[in-house]
Amino acid sequence: MLKLKFLGSADSAGIPVHNCNCIVCEKYREEKRVNLSTCAYLELNKKVILLDAGIDSISNIFDKKRISAVFLTHFHADHCMGLLRLRYSKDRINCYHPKDEYGFSDLFKHKHSIVYTPLEDFQEIIIEGISFTALPLKHSKNCYGYFIKSKTVQLAYLTDCFEIPQKTLEFLSSKKLDAVFIDACYDESIKKGNHLNYLQATKILDKFDAKQKYLMHTSHTTKEYIEKNKISLKYRYIKGNESFLF
Ligand SMILES: [Zn+2]
Ligand SMILES: [Zn+2]
Ligand SMILES: [Zn+2]
């Protein structure tokens, strides 16, 4: 059994947003909920593999646990800021990522325990018996989604993107997918930018014959738009700390 748990799946501001009094942020405060920026992990036989590292406290969350690898989608702060402290780990930690000249902050200058390995398009890496394939996505920075294949499941993790290139769509349509997670940061009033809106993301999800399909990378303004306009979505957003067992 493979466990996929999200520690956060919101945009870079997280929810609630500091001092924002919109209905969404106020509701999150009332319910004592937070959705931080993007970080998930796979757990198999007590071994941990991170998908993105956009949460500052990962070095504490996984303290005393071996992190077998980190697969970064890209070097925006909301996907990699956790590495700023995790790099002081006493373990060597392998981090796979798209090519990026600058990385983020001084991560490349002071690597400490992190070993960075840039991937090629569609390169496959196998960690703890789970295969990860780098899927080119279109975003404002070089960005890879990942096709993840274990003995029990085949997943696609597709964030951040404003478009999925044809070759990535072709690759994925040749796979039998169990679950797909896709960037749907914007509401439908925003048609152009660095992310998909939920209607654009829905159209892409419609192309996949997967059993489970989810939206992610939401924001407080997107949630507010949905609530105010009483939009009913074909596919739902994952919760900030949702777990999936495959
Ligand atoms: Zn708000
Ligand atoms: Zn980004
Ligand atoms: Zn992001």
C-alpha cells in the first residue's frame, strides 16, 4: 500500500492570508484550518519521498525519519522553501528537479547535505522501488510534473502549469492512470497567467481516463469566487492535509 499525503496544496500565500478578511480566510480561522503551500509525501514501508518542499517546517515534521529523495517541480518559493532548513540535515538528501540556472535563494551556493540532480525531459528515476518520470509542464519557470508508478498505483502530479505540452499529454494518455492531481490556481475569470483556472484544468482532466481526478494549488480568491458565485465543480479541490491510500 502506498500512502500519498499532502501537507499543503494552496498557492504561495496559503490560506488564510495574513490579515485578509474575505469569507474564505475568516472561515478557515473560525475552523482553525490552514492550507499551506505545496508539499506532499509518499510513504512506503516507513520510507519517505517528498514531492515538493514548500513548507518551512519539513525538517521538523520528518525529524528522525530518513528522506529517500525529494522530487521538486520547480524552484518557486512555495515549492522549495523547506529546503532552506532541511539542507542542514545530517543525512545526505537527493533532490531531483528541472534544470534551473539560479535555483532559489542561496540553495545552490550553500548546498550542505542536499545533492541536486537536474533531470531531462521524461527521465525516469527509481527510488525505493517507485518510479518517477519527469513530465515537462509550461509555467513561468522550468517545471516538471511527475508520473509516479508503484506496484499498486499509477499517478500524475501536475503542478504548476498554465498548459500541459502535447508530448506530456501523449505520454500520459499511454498510461493507465489511477489518479491525477492538477494545478487549478485560478478562478474562471482569469484566463491567462502562470496557472490554469479550474475550467481549463477540468478540460485537461476530462482527457484522462483516471479513476480519481483532483484540482490543487488553490487560493483564497479562487475559493471565494466559487463560494460567492455558487459554482459547482466537476472535480473537487483536494484538502490541504488530505491523505490517499493506493
Ligand atoms: Zn482571504
Ligand atoms: Zn510556480
Ligand atoms: Zn506554486
